[in-house]
Amino acid sequence: MLKFRFQGLPDEYRPGLEALRGELGICECEDGVTVCVRQGDGVSLCRDGDGWSLSCAGKSEFFRGLTLLCRYAGEGNVDITEKPRFDRCGLMADCSRNAVLKPESVKYLMRRMALAGMNWMMLYTEDTYAVPDRPYFGYLRGRYTFEELKDMDDYADMLGIEMIPCIQTLAHLERALQWPVMEAYRDTADVLLTGENEPETYAFLRECIQAASAPFRSSRIHIGMDEAYWMGRGNYLNKYGYDSKVKLMRTHLKLVKEILDEEGLEAIMWSDMHFTAARDEGVYHPESMLTQEILDAAPEDIGLIFWDYYHEEPAPYANMLQKHSQFRAKTIFAGGIWTWSGPAADYRKTLASALPALEECVKAGVKDVFAAAWLDDGAECSLYALLYGLTIYGEYNYTGRWDADEAARRFRASSGLDAQAFLAMSELNQLPGMTLQPGSMSNSGRVLLYEDPLLPLFEADLPHNEDYVPYFEELVVRFTSFAEENEPVRLQMKAYACMARALALKCRWRMAAAPAVRKNDREAAAELVSLAEENLEVLRDLRQAWYEQWMAVNKPFGFEVLDIRLGGVSARFETARERMGEFARGELEDIPELREQKLPFQTDDAGRYVYRNLWAHMVTASRMGQE
């Protein structure tokens, strides 16, 4: 426990200090080391006799300064000055893809943000906030109440963080639009019916904007509007015929902006639909040419967020930032902390994409940046996995460079957490002998977890089970150790240890099951019955560990999706156990689904891993329904 005595501390800083003392392991007492707090630019820390001098520009810089105090408390002469490269550096946490963070979990993330010197935050809420008189909006989805959001906003303000509402006002509304009462607002399954002849849509959006903004101090709001690829192609087309995306976006933005102006709100939005209008060949095509019509369709007072979490070289970021500079509106950048590839966060990809992006943002004069932590396709990853990502963005913001060793030391000093515990998450997906497509990602751990034991879709893509088994067994040992040594994320590390154990046993099954059937080896089949039972046992442990980490961090709504998925894996292993037993006893002449030779699916012609990230693509060749 480090002891300090703060002098000159502004009264408005003290509540935040009280909230952060437990995170840092410090106490304030009369016999503590004196810390003289002064007003200054950025954050500076230096020795002042037997004590310290800490100067800061505001709350964010002061709270970051506390981490410097903890990092250098035991050292002699220290003189450090840091100045932020960005006016705003923050986090957007996904609370719409099944998992809705508990308010206390949001507050924990805010404390970690404050200690990284971050100063704005968004909770991405498609339909997970309450709209009065709209009982189906967010129904059974864990939506936040007005009171919850207001309490979180108060907490954020105490820590020097601007919390702004983050919603959707065009697309990504499939969960809201699924209910029959929303039929009048539906263009396609996830896009609103827009245009001047649809006043009901804009009355609905006014209610959403009012409800979303009411709990917050900030006059800013994120209105979404990304990836509306099917805009005007559903009920709109049937009613009014074809209109260009440029015209549709211009009209919709005009009508939404009228609401924003009447409500006194300043908006920001994703920028990709303007680029899709320029060249509809994927998101942010590098050769897209912005016509004057497209540039004029973007209001100058709605900030445009360029999002890119993919490229690992500076040039694509520089190219797109230059194109964004053609708009009259301010450019904002959103990078990513890769929490959406399945249960394990990908810090290899996070670092590879974030660092060149932030460097180009500095060169381009971008002043507002944030890290998006998405939870695509089910929220299998706990958002506590993003904690080290806050350090990445915080360190680059304040130092303009990335020193992995120093970042790990500061992370340890301010959180008690081991950076290696987070970096190792990537290893659950980086298998021995695997080659990725250039700039791509891997989620092979997720693929192996969900792969059917009788219909192994990825047998030809991931064939090296004899290497995978010891690899995952070693990860069991490492994550068990991480769980013991990193209390704030103990449940998550325990779940990773259980996942690694399940994957090791699954790969033992993969190594033996198909050969036993193809060779008609009844003796080996009998041994596989016991192995199936072992798999079932570890899957029960994994499901329990996953349940515990979910309920500790999230509201209960949404866990049913993971229950169904893990329950499906277990159910299929029960079937595999029965069929293998029948085969071993000679009651079945064959198990044709195992005997059939599998074709490549997750690799390209050069044998490189192809990233696909939908659970539905991993479990069967007989998918039902629409995606």
C-alpha cells in the first residue's frame, strides 16, 4: 500500500481520487509522501525534495498522473512530461450483441479508463435503452433504464469522462424491428423505412433520440447510420421505386438533423455510407472518389467517424484520412480492441492495426479517437478482455509511441494485472503451423470449439491435431496460473483455462475418431466412448465457468444464446458417444458422416487460414433460416 498526502488538490478531483484508491492500492494519510498538485499542460511528474510535484491540465491528466506516481514511487530522480496527442481519446463498448454490461461493470471500465487518461465513453446501444411508451423496444434484451444511465453519467463526470449516448438511427436495428408492432418502420430486416413520406419513422426516431440523450449531461450524440447496405431495397422499393443511396442518405440525414437541431444536440456518425455511395464494392474502397453530390450530402456539423480495425500498414489509413478531409465535417477515428472474434480477444491484431492508425491520425491532425470493442455474433468474449487495450490507446495518446515493456510495467503498477495474461488470449486462436492470409485474423479456437464431433467441417483445414493437443495443454497451465495471479479477471482466465482444456480433449477426439471409422477399428472406437465422456465433463466445466464470468460482468439477458451453443456442443458429443459405442459393439456397420473425406472450407488455395466469424458457419453444412 502506497501512502500519499496531496496538497493543492482541487475539490472536484477528490471524489474521483476516492473512487480510484482501491484500483491503485494507495491511501491518503498525514504521514504519506507529499504530492503537490499544480495546474499545467498535459501531465508532469517530478521529484520535489522528499515528495513529488504533479501538474495536470484537468481531471483526466490528474488521474493518469496517479498511475505515474505508482509506477515511479520507488525510484529516485524522476522528471516526466506527457502531453496528449488527441483532445478526446475514449472507448465505445458494445452493449447490443446479447451482452449488456452491468452498471457496476461499466463503472469499473471507467475507472480503468480514467487511469489511462481517457476522457470519453460510449455504450453502443441499438435497442438496449428504454424508450417510454415503446415496451417492445429492448424487450427481454437487458435494456438500460433512465436511472441506470444517469447514474453512470454522474460517475463518468466524477472521473473526467464525457459519456455520450450511442444509438442507431438507420440500420443495425434488426432486434428492434423483429417485433410485429414495428412493421410500419421496416424497410428491410435491419434498416428503417425512410423518406419524407414516412413521418411515423421520424416520430419514432425523435422518441429514441430524446430517450437516449435525456440521462446525459453531454449535448453530443452518436447517431450510428453505418452499413445500411439494403437501404431503399425492401419496402421502400415496393412503395416508391428505386432511389440512389446518395439521395436516400441526403434526405434521411436532413430529416434526422432537423430533430437534432430541435433537441439542441450535436451529432457524430459513422462515415462509411458516404463511401459506399461513391463505390459500392466493400467498405471504404481505397479507390472511391467522392463526388460533389456526396460531399454536399454530409452536413458540416455532424462529425464523421472513419472506422478501420483491419489494416496493418500506414498507407490505407493515410489514404482514407485524406479522403475524409474533403468533407466539411470534422473527422473522428475509431480503431478497435479485438473482442469480437469469439471467446478470446485478439491482441496481436489489436496492436498490429491500432498503432499505424494512431500514428496516421496524429499526422493528419485528427483530434478525436476512440477504441471500439465489438461483440459480434453473440458476445462470447467478456469485455473485461479489453482492459489492456485501454493501455495501448492511453500510452500512445500520452507518449506518441509504443514501448511494450514500459506499458506492461505501468499496467502492472496501476492495476495489479499482468499484460501477458491479455496478450496470451491471442494464442487460443494461433495454432502451430497456421498461416494467415495477409492482414487477416484467426479464430481457430472458436472454430474447433463449435465444430461438430461427427461432422468435422474443418478436418482438412486444421489437420495437425498431434501438435494442437500439447499446445492447448500448455495453455491450460498458463491460464490457470493467470487466474491465480490476476484477481480482477480471475473468472475470465479460469474460463480460458477451461476452454483450452476442452480444446485439447476435442483435438484428441479429432485425431482418433475419423481414422477409427475409416479403418473399421472397433477397439479404438471403444476407447473413444470414454474420450467422448471426458469431453462432456470438460464441456460442463466450461459452461459453468462461462456462466460465472458472464453473470459477474453482464446482465443475465443474452446468456441463453451461449447456453444454447455450448449445450449444442454437449448434445452432439452425447450423440457421438452413442454412435461410437454402437459402432464399437458392431451394432453399426459405419458412421458415414465421419467416414466421408472432408473438403477445405476455412483455408484458401494456398492453405492460408480464411477468417469467418459466424457461429452458424461452424456447426453444420445444413444451416437453416436466414443470416
